[in-house]
Amino acid sequence: MKYLSYLTIGIFFGIIMYKSEAASWFRIYEMFQFGSFHMYGIIGSALVLGVIGVQVIKKYNIKAIGGKEMNLHPKRKGVTNYLIGGIIFGLGWALAGACPGPMYVLAGAGYLSILIVIASAILGTFVYGVLKDKLPH
């Protein structure tokens, strides 16, 4: 039953992403050209809600499903690691026309060519897992 609730939430999230045009290549291209506030508004709203959610979890010591303690550790300070990671993520986003969330939305919407991008993302994740211990963290 737990997995059914995850599936339901995922489908609901996908519908919202599709209807808000957050999975639209045109909207992403428009954002990178600084032609519209649409995507910045969606991303900014998600950022604000995320910050509020984390603060509520910390303040009220909210437990995860199953009663497990949530461990929210502060990130390591630095610029280089975030700069390099952001550039790699941004280049992948610009080349693919979608970040990880909308990739699955596009597959569900019937854009089968996105399956190549999803396979590449999975391969990249696997390669990172293999090389993780050799990379500077």
C-alpha cells in the first residue's frame, strides 16, 4: 500500500509539472534566454517552499514515515564543488532540455526520445558511483 501512495503522489506531481509547462522544452529554452519569468517563478516557489519545509521539520522535530529520525546535516562550505557541480548540471539540463524531474514527465507524456536522456542519466549516476571515492569531495 505504501508504494501505491508513492505512485499516486508521483502521478500527481507529473500532472502538475506537465500542466504548469515546467516540462516544456520551449519554457526551459526561454528561461535560459532570460525571455520569461515563468520558470524562474516555478523554481523560486519550490525553493521558498523547500526552505520553509526544512525549517518546520527542524523546529518541530518531525519524524519520517515509520517514525524514523530525520538527520538534516549542514552542507560543507565551499564554492568550487558547487560551482563545478552546478555547471555540469546546467550543461546537462541545457543539452537535454529537461532536468531529472521533468524527464520522467516527458516520458509519461509520450516523448519517447527522452528515454535516451533517461538512460544516459542512469549511466552517469552509475559512473559517478564507481568514481565517487576517487573524486574530491
